[in-house]
Amino acid sequence: MITFNKRITEIGVTIFFLFLIIISPFFSFSFISNVGMTTIFIIIFAVIMWITRIIPAAITSMMVIVLFSIFKILSFEEAASSLGNEIIWLIITMLILSFAVQKTNLDKRLALFLITFSQGKIIYIYLTLIILSFMLTFIIPTAMGRVTVLIPIALGFINEFKQQIDTNFSKAIILIITFSPYIATLSVLTGAGGSIYSISLFKSMIGYDWTYLHWLIVMLPISFILLIALWFLIIFLFPSRNVYLHSINKYLSNEKKRIGKITSSEKKLLILYFILILLWLTKKVHGMSISMSAMAIVPFVFVPKINIIKWEDAKKNIDWGVPLLFSAGFSIALALEKSGVIDVMKSLLMGYSKIFSGYSFPIMLVLLLVFLRLLFTNYTAMVAALMPVLLSFAIGSTFNPVWLGMLFLVASSTSFLLPSQSAGNMVTFSTHYYGSRDLFILGFFITFILIIVTLIIAFLYWPRVGIPITN
């Protein structure tokens, strides 16, 4: 009966929003056109579908592209053309490399190597898991992907040492693998879908071309400070009754025997990653874009003699719906511009900026975005829906669009308060090792520190590394 009622609710929500979209051309407002109203209803429909997951995100993305075409907001060629965007191909290549990492056990080997340095001391085990989360950011392009890698490692610890640990230890390591991947997201340009999507918006809307190294210089301090803060908060909020885990060396030895000696595939993959990151860091020398460099490297994981993974395995295990989600995001950005919605929202932001003049405006904007993030379960969806509006406003303001855009990205990444704010939160919450109160308390402190640290760094550090506050 519960399933039936839930199904009825899902169908009802879908029909209701489709009905709103159909009747939207008949709405008449002095400040926005009928086409603009239809665009807004389609975007609201998409966001609700992405949040509730009534249908798969990829199917929602396809519906968005079709709806923009049906209501003549965009031609079908315009709506679908974003699949040819180079960022789509960067996402595809990173998903392939991410699968290769997990297929070869490179992630597990890295985890065991780092945990060896803890010598069984619990607070250092926490630190090694945080460091591991950060290192995985360079090779796995989604926070959820990193959570997926870390969960078996954390659960393995809990099950192996259940006679020695208390509930606080279990809470601590599960919360670490919940928070660390999302905090580390900020530091690396390819660390999350929202970040990857944003570099295309920076380039298409304001002509700013990010490099991998410059992004790292600008954003790394925020992630570094937040990860250290997370470590101290975990130790303080969830103190374990034990200091050491005994027999950890035996556990690590058994795990190493289980995965065996390092394979030639792992060595080859490490070499490919080294070459790729080197290409990204030396973009100014060779001129290849970040996407092109990735496309040049990825085919080698399939070629004979190297043959790290098989194409058949990649086809089965990679979520091919992710590129469609990105394509819908690009279509939304274009529809907002062509329908005139951006101009309306820009006017509203201009009025808001007059109320909070000067440097109080970006501060209030960050607080507003942190609040709005409570309504989104997907970082990329929030970036796709709102960042084009912000950049369009910034172009006509006294603020540097790049500076304001990066503030937007940091504030939009705050998924630390509710289980529903991200897929990673929902997955780890379902393990039942921590409660919503534990998540909220730790998340409140992390969010507060993130806001303060980001604003200090944005005002004092970013201008010194090439991101001035004003135009």
C-alpha cells in the first residue's frame, strides 16, 4: 500500500508540473514574457525531478532538452548541441579513468599504503582517511565516486576491529568519508561535475579560461583548512575511548595479500595519470585544453599491450547518464539567456545589491546560496540552474565575474547539514552508523568555518593570485 501511494504521489507530481509547463504560455506578467515563464516552469520541473528522483536524472535531462524544443524556446539543434561541448568529453574521459582506478585496485592499494603510517593510532587513522579522500580527488571526478571507494574501506575497519572500537569510532570514520570527498571537491578543477561544468560557463559567458594549476592555487587553501578543521572537529566531537587499534599490522598484511602484488595494469595507469596531470599543469606550453589532454590519454587504457580495462566492462559499469545531465545544464543556461529570464533575474539582483551595497553584497550572497543549497540534492544541478544568472549579473556590476563566480561555487558546494543534500550523504546515512543530529552538528561547524574561511581568502588571498575583487 505504501508503494502504491508513493507511486501515485510521484505520478501526481510529474503531471502537475507538466500541466504547469503546458499552461505557462497563457500566464501574463509585465516584468517577464510568456516564453520566460515557460522557461522558468521547465527549469522548476527539472529541479524537482532531480531532487525527488521520481525518474532517473538522465531521463529528466532528455525531457528538458525536448521541452525546450517543443515550446520553441530553443531549436532542437540548439538544445541538443551541448552534447558536443568539450566539457562533456572531459566528463566521459574522467568517468573512464575513474572506473579504471577501481578496476585495478589502485584505490585500495593507496588506502592501505597511507594507513600503514598511522601505526594503529586512531586519530592518525582519521587523518589518513582524510588524506586519502583528498588524493582521490585527482583521479575520481565525482564526490559520490570517492564515497563509493571509501565506504568498503571504512566498513572493513569497523567489522575487523568491532571488539576494540566504540560507537564514536564508527561514527567518526563514516562521517569522515561523508564530508572529506565533498570538502576536497573544491580544490581540484576536475573534482566534481559542478566545477567542470563551471569552467565552460566562465569561458562562454565571460571569456575566462581556467588552467588546472591556477585553479589549484586559488582553491587549495580553502580545502586544506577545511580538511584540517574536519580532523580536529571529529576528534573533539566524537572522542574514542581507545587510543590504538591493536593488531592493525596483521589486518593490513592480510588485506595486502588479498589484493596481491602491484600489477602491470596499476603501474601503467599510474604512468598515464602522471602524464595527464603533467599535461594539465603545462597547458600554456603545449596549448592543448584540459578536455583535449584527457581525450589524448584515455584511449591508451584500451589499446593492445597496455589494455588496462576492456571497453565491454567500461560500457556496463560507467553511468552514461552523467553526460546527459551536463547537456541539460548547458541547455538550461542557453534557454535562460534566449528567453530573457536572465535579464529579469539580473534586475532583481541589481536591486538586491543596492540594499546590501559594497562588500556586504557578496557576504549576503554567500549566506543566501548556502540556504538555497538546502533545497538541492545535486551540486551540478544548482550550478546549472543559478550560475548563469549570477555571471550575467556580475558582468554588469562592479564585481569581477570570476571572483563572484568562485564565491558562488564554494557556497553551492555546502552539502553538510541534511542527509538529503547529496547522494553521498544519503548513502552513508543509510549505514545507520550516525544520525541526522550527528550530521547536522558536525555540518554546522564545517559550514560556519567554510563561510568564514572562504570570505577571508576571497578578500585577502584571491586578489594576490590573479582574481581581483572588482573589474
